[in-house]
Amino acid sequence: MKTEKLWNIFCRVIDNYGDTGVCWRLASGLAARGQRVRLWIDDVSALQWMAPQPPAGVEVRPWTEPLDIGELEIGDILVEAFGCAIAPEFVAAYADSVTAAGGKGLWLNLEYLSAERFVARSHGLRSPVMSGPGLGLRKYFYYPGFTTATGGLLREPDLVARQAGFERMAWLQQLGIAFQGERLISLFCYEPTALGQLLDQLAAGPQATRLLVTPGRAAAAVRACLAGAGQTAHEGVGQLQIAYLPVLDQRDFDHLLWASDLNFVRGEDSLVRAIWANKPLVWQIYPQADDAHHDKLDAFLELMDAPLSLRAFHDAWNGTGQAALPALETAPWQKTITALRERLMQQDDLVTQVIRFAGINR
Ligand code: TRH
């Protein structure tokens, strides 16, 4: 069997950065294992700062309507990220190429990450395409996840070595942060209602804290909170100093998580990166209209066997409970995350697994 395949990953950016972030990690991870990858994406804006130096083996193409296929070689494997509905003209071309290859092809539906139980039941299930240009083809549901019965998590083979070589002081200095031993907390969030309480808590001390605020929604939320509380200076109050960060590429985003003593993250990709960072974390889950995220959050807290203080903090941070934001109690949270990370490190990463799923012998 040919070990190098041509993968077409289709990504539609709905909002935020997660769609781009996950598809990019998958694309570059496959390329790093000797695969050829085409990433079709309808909005490259976030990719330009997240991954300014594309690795060899990944070709980024604009997902235009209609899609410009021209004389392109169609390729072997289709990845439909997060139910994005692949361009019908590409599906038609793919169906023809599968027929020409005697029925060989693989169409994967890459799903959202969840720790819920249905993931293990649904991972790998097959579904026939019932209409449209792909009629007669089959799709397979590929669920990332936290157990060996799922599709795994994105994790680069050199992650541990990179972490071991990371120099915190030098990195902070390069970012223009005059670190003096204060507690560092990174903040990547939407608009949590408890944000004001967090800022008050940090300002009250007794420990000096520097909050490293990511740009976009998190920075806007912090400024709005401070303005709402009548603060004219947005650079800190009491024991709290605030640093507003520039956008970082994905490698530097890891560095931010590694450099901090506590990480507030959001969405699904930064959650996984925060687990690998092995620092206490607080997750703001992406909110869904029907509140489906409540079960998803519970499942994750259950998976990590979160102590009560961490559950209570998550309830307040995600607005899933009524109580006020409890105090930060990070020592037990550290033990929780270290145990989870150790467990997950024993499992094959997503790229290893998806290559295996595709039946490629490597
Ligand atoms: O941006 P997000 O909130 O994305 C969300 C989630 O993925 C959610 O599940 C999805 O349904 C929704 O989008 C549409 O959070 P997430 O998933 O953590 O993605 C953030 C990405 O941005 C991640 O790859 C890290 C990257 N990033 C950087 O590379 N540099 C930065 O400076 C920042 C702030 C983020």
C-alpha cells in the first residue's frame, strides 16, 4: 500500500479561531508524518497569524464558491471538518475518482471534541451518503476524544521535548514582560459573567498577579469590566497588573500556557493545549444555544475527576451555577491536571490514529 496519500481537508470558519486552529494542527501533523495535505478554507485571516510559516507538505487553498478545481489531482482522502458540507463540485469530482480507482476512497467527518460517553459509541461509525453528487459513497464519523475508544487528541511527537527546552524568563522578556516573580495567569475567554469577580479577587491579593490577556474578545471583556467598575486605567488595580498581549502564533500560544501558573482557556483546541501545558486550567466552554454545553462541561469535569473547588469554579465561570466565583485554589487543581495529562499521554495522538484509520501502513 502507498504510504503517502493526498488528503483534502475542508474547513469553514464559523466564528472564533477553533475551526482554523484544529484544521491547521491536523494538516500540519499529517504533513509532518509524510502525508500530502490540501487545506481548503473559506477564511484565511486567522491562519495568517496563527501559522505564518506553513510547513512543506501543506498547501492552503481558498474555498471559493464555486470551488476552483481546474485540473487538480483529486486525491485519496476527504476530511469534512465539523459538518462543513464539502463543496458539491469537489464531491462530484471525488466520486468520479473513487469510481475510477475501483471504489477506493475515504471520507471522514471530523467531529467536535467531547468527553461525553456517546463519543466512544459513535467514533468510526459509517453512514451512506443518501443524496447529492456523493450518492453511494460512505462517510465515517471521526470523533476526537479522551479515551482509547475514540479518535484521540492532537499532540505533536516533539511536544515533550519542546516543553523541556522552554525558557520561561527569556520568552517573557522577548514579549516585553518585566517578570518579577509575580503569579502569571493567562486569560483566553469569551465574556464570562464572573470576569468582574475574578478581577476583584486578583486585585484584592494578597498575592501579586499579572494577568496576560489575549487580544480580541478577552481583552475587550476585561476593558469593559474595568470601565464598568469606573476604572480609568486599564493596566491594573491593587495587586493586579494587566498585560494586553498581541496575537501569538500557535507555537507561541503554547509558550504562553507553559509560562503561566494558571490558564483560563476556551473552546476546544486551547483546552487540549492547556492540558499538555500541565498547569492548572479553567475552561470556558463554547456556549451552545440549547445549553448542550452543560453536559459537555460536566463530562469533562468527570473525566478529569475534578475536585469540588474546581467544579464550583467552573460552574461560576461558565454561568452554569448561581453561586459567586469561589477563591482560586490551584494546588489541588495542579494534581488533577497532572494526573489527566499522564493518562492521556499513554494514548496515541489523533494524527497517529487517523493515519491508522485510513489504513496507511507506516
Ligand atoms: O477560538 P475558540 O473559541 O474556537 C471555538 C471552539 O473551537 C469551539 O469548539 C468551536 O465550536 C467554535 O470555535 C466555532 O477556541 P479554541 O478552540 O481554543 O481555538 C483557539 C485557537 O486559537 C487555538 O488553536 C489557539 C489559537 N490561538 C493562537 O494561536 N494564538 C493566540 O494568540 C490565541 C489567543 C489563540
